[in-house]
Amino acid sequence: MPDEEQWWITGFNPYFTEPEPTQMVTISSVNFTNKPQMYYDFKNQYFNTNELDLIFDDEYKTIWITW
């Protein structure tokens, strides 16, 4: 987790020269701090579904998405 605000962050491993796309995962987050109702609306819609792989952080109004 970065100490300063960033619009994009990635990792780089120079020893990982032949990636296998079927074994790769992307983890992203959307921060709804300024839009708490939108956060709860989204949570109410998708919390108990298997449509997306989501983690809901009620304290920080952030949704984590993996795909």
C-alpha cells in the first residue's frame, strides 16, 4: 500500500521473464469515500452474488476487485 496518493502502481520482477497469462491476477480498488451512497448501492447489488470477485471495506468505503 503506497504512502502517497498515486494514480497508477505496478510491480516489476526482472526474473519473471515468461509470464503465463492464465496464472496472472489483477487486483484493483475503487474508493467511494466521497460517494458513500454509491458504495452502499453497489454493495447491496453485488454483495451476495457470484458475478464478480469483490471485497467490500465499509470503513474506507472501498471496493476491491480481482480478475
